[in-house]
Amino acid sequence: MKAVTDKVISRIYGKGRGWAFSQKDFADLGSSAAIDVALHRFQKKGTIRRVLRGLYDYPRYSKKLRQNVSPDVDQVAQAMARKFGWRIQPSGPAALNILGLSTQIPGQYTYYSDGPDRHYQIGKASLTFENAPLKETGFKYHQSAVLVGATKSLGKEHIDRSTLTHIRDWLDPKMQSAILKDTRSVSSWIYRAIREALRKEENNG
């Protein structure tokens, strides 16, 4: 039991604060019973937090507020997709929210999914899954779907220097080459915008 417990917390710490997960994310580490015991133990200690039934997160902590902050809704959405085996794609407004570029009402996240329609309340945030044809599901990385969805939602005329800088700052520089390769098949103007943002990172590096 101790070995499973150690492996579970090691994976949680390795993913970092903000990561959301379910028992399924530890299925390779041991029996479901042992994993359940470990997750319950860490929840009771306050190391992890129950977000929804069967779903937890390793909460982010604000030194300024001196308390844990609300769950990362995008992380929750990804955890649910893994748990239920759904493919998901953030809507344009959701992608803008994730990037911090939204002019919409904050806290509303809609994802298109090949699963059933579902709605959840995550603290003050609204998380909705809508069953719909997924137009862009060939991406290997979630970041690609976010960048493409946000860029498309903004429109070519609204992609300015500030937007490109924001994209550059949001994306982990280590993901640059992978994202360029992953988004190569999207509309040419969207790919050019993403490439320009990442080239700025390259030029500044």
C-alpha cells in the first residue's frame, strides 16, 4: 500500500499545482482500491482537493491571498475527458478564456465533445460540454487546439502585436517546435499567426 501511495503523490507533485485528475490517471500504479485509499488520504490531509465527484486537483496557492485559488477549469475539463474517454475541443470563447484574451463574461467555459451534453459548476465558473461534430481533433497537443480556437475566434483583423506577445508568453517555449508541427494543417492565416508569435519567442531567445 505504501508503495502505491508514494507513487500517487509523486505523480501529483510531478504534474505541479493546478493539475486536475481522477483515479484513472493512476490506473497503472496499482489496484483501484489502493488508489482510492491514497487519494482519500491526501484529500483528508488537505494536499489535494475534491473538485467534483471522483475528480480532484492539486490546488494552486496564492501567497497574496494566503489561500488556495479556484480550480483551473481547463485542467478539470481535460481530466474529465481522460476519465470518460471523450475527445474535447474548446470553443472559441473558452480558448480565449484559457489564454486570458477573453472579452466575454469570465468563468464561462464551453467545450465541444463526442460525449454527452453535460454541465458542471466549478466554484464560480461554469463548465459545459456540448455534443457536437469536432472539426479539429487531429491535434496531438491540447495547447494546439487552444491556440487555433482562440486565433480563429479573434479573427485575422484582431491579431495584433499584443495578441502575438500574449500567445508567446502563454506557451511554454519548450513546446514551440511541437506546436508548429502539430498545427501545420490549419488554415494558412491561423498558422501564420501562430508561427509569427513563436518566431518572436525564437528571436527573443
